[in-house]
Amino acid sequence: AEVSGSSAGERPPCFTATGLEIANRTRRALESRLGATIVDEWTPGVTHLVTDTFRRTTKLMCAICVGARIVAPAYLDACLRAGRLLPEEGFALQDALCEAAFAKKHNLSAYSLPEALARARAQGPLLAGYSVHCTADVVGRAELQVLVEAAGGRWLKRPPAAAA
């Protein structure tokens, strides 16, 4: 499911942030002037993630899973100045240094956030049609559930019944 961009007729913008906070004054202005929703936790309705750097957080990974717009904080100010939601292109997060570090840490030849987002938008949810269960002793289980669901998977509270 592709996340809507800025064109008319698409779902209303829903922002969340990772690694920074959206100031209360900015929140109120986005809500009143642009009809945006601002949430503190990841929800399926998030269309835009605001961040200042590429860091492996649950929100960033969820945003990648759904192909959300990942923008720099300056995007919010520009939208408020314009009085409308602007195209994201000039404000998309660009952090080649941290992307390269991520690739190196995970033994990848390279990693490109724009390519990952484009792939998610084109191919749809990675885990669509899959069900996932984790035992209670898995570290980070709550965050994993959020990620699985963002990737289109179904989270199982109990292990599936054994096949006969």
C-alpha cells in the first residue's frame, strides 16, 4: 500500500518524528492550517516521518516498510510558510554517510534509502500474506510486532497450530 504524496484527493497528512520532537506550536499550526494529524507513536495512517538523520529506529523502519515520505524538519516550516502541503522532493532525507555506515554494519555492499522507499511503494508490503509469532523471551518483541504489522504481516499472539 503506497503512502499518499501531496496531490489533491489523497488522504490527509499524518506526521510522526523520530530522533526529534515536533514543537507544540508547530503541531498546532500543522493541525489547524493544513488539517494534518501529528502522532507520537507509529500508526498505519502515518504518511510522513520527520527526522534529521538516518538512524535505525522502529519508526524509520516502519516508514520504509510502507514507503512513507521521510523528510527533514525544514519540510514542516516550508509547508507552514506556503500554507499547504508541498511536494517532498526537495526535503527528502539525504544522509549518505549514515546509509553507508548502516550498509557496512549489516554486511551490505550498499544501502539507499530512496531505493528502499521506491521498492516498498512499487512492490507493496513485504510480509503481506505471512503470519509471524515470536516467543515471549524475544528481546524487542513489542517493536517487532509494530514492524511486522507495518510490513503487512499478521501478528500471532499464540503459535500456530501444528500442521497434521
